[in-house]
Amino acid sequence: MTLKPSPAESNAEPVASAQAHEPDPQSPASRNQAARSPRPLRSAEHLTPEQVEALGAELDDLRRRTVGDLGQRDRDYIDGVVGAQRRLELAGRALLFAGFLPPAWLAGTVALSLSKILDNMEVGHNVMHGQYDFLGDPELVGNHFEWDTACPAEQWRHTHNYEHHTFTNVLGKDRDVGYAIIRVTPEQPWKLHNLANPLYAAALATLFQYGVMLHGIEVEKITKGDKDRTDLISQLLEVGRKFSGQSLKDYVLFPLLTGPSAPFTFGANLTANFVRNVWAFTIIFCGHFPDGVSTFTEEEAEGETRGQWYLRQMLGSANIEGSQIFDVMSGNLSYQIEHHLFPDLPAHRYAEMSVEVREICERYGLTYNSGGLVRQFGSVVRKIVRLALP
């Protein structure tokens, strides 16, 4: 069975206008799609097909209004975040020249950790979604951006932007559901290796950048012998270049530059990467796998309309409530529902958009899954432990 990508998803394409993201109603594909009867999702069976499409139209209107308002405010925001990220990295590197002094080591490590989190979450992730392509800035073009992590950006754009955001929580299509190693829903068949669910989760959190790197080359297909050899060689070469470059930078070059403080700088870089890994894991798992988030079958997503695609994103995501600083440090993925609805709109807009999205959910009788970090992460941990057993 082949699923068609939703017209609402873009693979890091520029946000030029709302029309650029809408299907041509006169095209054969649109006519065929309109001719099919929408299939109700199990978690929203109370909605009629007409209500689902009306919901989609409201979200389209929200998107159009937001796109029409994009401009200098968004330029100022991303410039401010990039500037803060660079200043934090510079401060951290400078402090580590005196890394043999505990206060300097601690301050330098904290600054580096914050810098790496901003680079991955608010800058890298969002820029590679094409959220700032409309600015025309070569440094912020999603398809050309490279980030400070082990996974090559090009591989991530395919597994994340295309596979995950098109087929969100569709079992058998969205490989981000448990990252192919963790059982996160009872609808995934239990296997003996699931007994180690908590251990897999802890290892993935600790080494998250490397887990994402291996996820990009589809390790599970390699172990089954289903991976095309040519593609595998090409991806391994790309991963090898990125992995070696990152390792050389973090664990050889920067430590050596600090001279006598080299061992302390090595430890600081290791710690900063660990902090970034655990933080990214926490935010991502809280947005995708807490209690109340739905998964879907391929049959449910087959030939879905635009309204159904929007509905699936709302049911398959969850938000994390926190302060404005928390939102920035999470890359505004604290608004995961809005991110899944509008992945290529600037993420700092999600907070204001969420007011309308929540109101739409209430009117259509849908649960707007939102809670504090402790609540959401606690439910994720309980689920991972519970699903280790049949």
C-alpha cells in the first residue's frame, strides 16, 4: 500500500504564500481525492466528513493569515536567537581556557550546553523545515542548512520532514514511532527484546544525536537485509564524514586549542553534548508519546483529505506547558500540535496560533493534549516501562 504525502506538508520549501501549499482544485489528483469518501479516524469518529473538512478550512484560514503577516518581526526573532547562540558558544569557549578552575569550567559548560540546545532546537530544526526560507537569506535556507550534530542534515530532512511529518504516527510508515527500537504504543506487537524498553530509552536519551544518525541510515532495514547496497554505501560515507568532523571538532580540535585545559575542555564538550541529547530526547518524546496521543493504521491514512491530514496531526501530537524561555529552549516544540499542523511556519508564531487551535479543538469536541513537563514526561516514562511487558 502506498500512501500519498499530504499537500499540507513541505520538505523545507519556502513560505512564499498560502497558495503555494494548497493543491490545485482542478488537478486530477484533487478531483480524485474529492471523489473519495473521507474515512473516520478511530479517535474522532464523532466528526462527520463535512465537519472534518470544515475544521481543515479553519486551519487553512489560520495558516493564510499567519503567512500574510510574516516579515520583519520574524527576521528580528531568528537573528536574535542566532546571535544569542553564537554569543553563548563564544563565552563558553573563552571560559574553558581557564577550565582548570571549577567555576570557569561550570560556567563554560553551561554556556556550551545552552548554545548546543539553541543550535539544534530553535535554529537547526526550525530552519531546516524551511521556516525562514521566505527571508531569502542564504544562511537560513532550509535545504542547504547544516547543524551541529552527528546526523547529516540531508538524511534528517528526509526521515523527519518527509517521513515523519507526512505520515505522523502511521504505524509502518512513520519510523519516528519509537525510533524502531522502543515500543511506545500497545498497537506495536510485543517482542522479546521489548523487555529492555527502559534500557533502550535511557541509551537513546544519552546518545540521542547518534541514535538520530543511525535512524537516518535505517539500521533496522540493514539488520533485515532490506537496505539497498548502493544507498547504504552512499549514506555511510555521508555519515562517516559528518561523524568524524563532529568528533574531531568537539574532542580534539577545541580541547587542543585550550592548551593545558585540554582535558577539562574535552569533559565540558562531552557534558554539553550529553545535556543537549537528554534535553532533545525529553522534548521530542513529550511531544509525541505521552498518554492520550493517537497512532493510526495505514488504512486510516490512505487517500486522506486535507482536513483528515490536519485532524491526524492534532490527534497525534501533544504540547508541553512552560515559560517563554522554556518555549525558546525547546525550539517552540513545546507547541508540538501547532508544529505538526504548520511545520514550515516560524515556530515562534505557534504560541499565538495555539489560542485559536485550542478553541477549534474545543468546538469540534477534540482533546487538546497539553500539560506540564513533569506530567507529560512522567506519562512517557510510565508508558515505556509498562509496554516493556506484553
